[in-house]
Amino acid sequence: MEEKFKLDNQLCFRLYTASRLLTKAYRPLLSEHGLTYPQYLVLMVLWERDGQPVNDIAKRLMLETNTVTPLLKRMEAEGIIVRAPGKVDARQMIVSLTVKGRGLRRKLSDVPERIGGAVLCKSVTPETVPSLFEMLDDMIDKLG
């Protein structure tokens, strides 16, 4: 068999596996608060800047609006966010955190450190993380 067709030689498989396992590591930390990983990502975007249009949230997460909208509807039903028509353009929905959504920031404050500790290994150290981010950002920019 040609080397280029071996699964172990595929960067995409390593990235896919790492992503899947990383998301799995988040599951127990988030599920105790009734959250999924995609909901956590939305929360992080809103914790950075509350009161954003749906389109801006989708763009920040590098997702399509039609992927984000059902997620936001579920979060609204759970009382984490509210969606309201924009003041300038009523067709544009603005997403804001509720008291519950803002409170989750404190409740989840240990998640980044816990996940950070889970991924540290012989090649991923606090010193190598910035270069790993740079490599991944370059790849994302090229592919995006």
C-alpha cells in the first residue's frame, strides 16, 4: 500500500481525533451545568462581548448562521440567552446573556485550566502552546 494512503500518515485524521477527544474531555465538565460544547463556545463569545447579532456570533465561531440559530433557540429555551430584534434593523436578531448565562461564567471558571491540564503532555507544554496556536491559526487561515 502507498504510504500516502495510510491512515497514520494523514494529518486530517490526527486533527479529527484530537478534536473529538478534546470535545469528549469537555463533556463531563459542561454536562453538570446542562451545557454542550457548542453552547459553551457561544457563551465564550458572549462573555467577550454581550449583545451581539447572530451573524457576528456565527462568524466568530466560523459556522453558518443556519447552524447557530437552532443552538441559540435551545439556549434561549433554557434561559441562558435572550434574542431580540435589533434597534437599527428589526430583522437582525441580537443575542444577549441572561442572569443565568452571566452566572455560568463563574460556575465554569475552572474549565479552561482543567482542560489545559488534560492536554499537557511531553510535546504540549505551557511553553509550546503559543507555537501550537500559531501553527493551527496559520492552518485555519489557509483553509478558511
